[in-house]
Amino acid sequence: MDTTHRLQVTSSPAGLLFECADGCGRRLVVDGRSGELTVIDRGDPFARHVGANGGVELQPVVISQA
């Protein structure tokens, strides 16, 4: 079963904080300088998390076997 959770974003001069709006606890940060993504809390590892703020969009990664 595919479950999609929405990420809410809070922006600051240091970067962007994305938090799951559907209550699973996922939190991640995008560094404002380097663009590096750091997962703070994993939340539901089986849910697809999507969210956007301006030019930054987070969406599920599709992995295929060659």
C-alpha cells in the first residue's frame, strides 16, 4: 500500500526544516549554504514523503535495477 505524507517547511537563513504534516515524526533539514540534506528523525520509513518550498522540492526517489 502506497502512503504519501506531506512535508511542511519552515525556512530560516540557515536552511529549510521539513516536518511531516501527517504526524509520523519525519524531520529533515536542507542546509542553506551547501544544499546538504540531513535526516533528523526517520518517521515512517514506508511512507513516501513530498514537500516543496520555492525552488526546493522533495519527492520520492525512484530506484530501478539495470
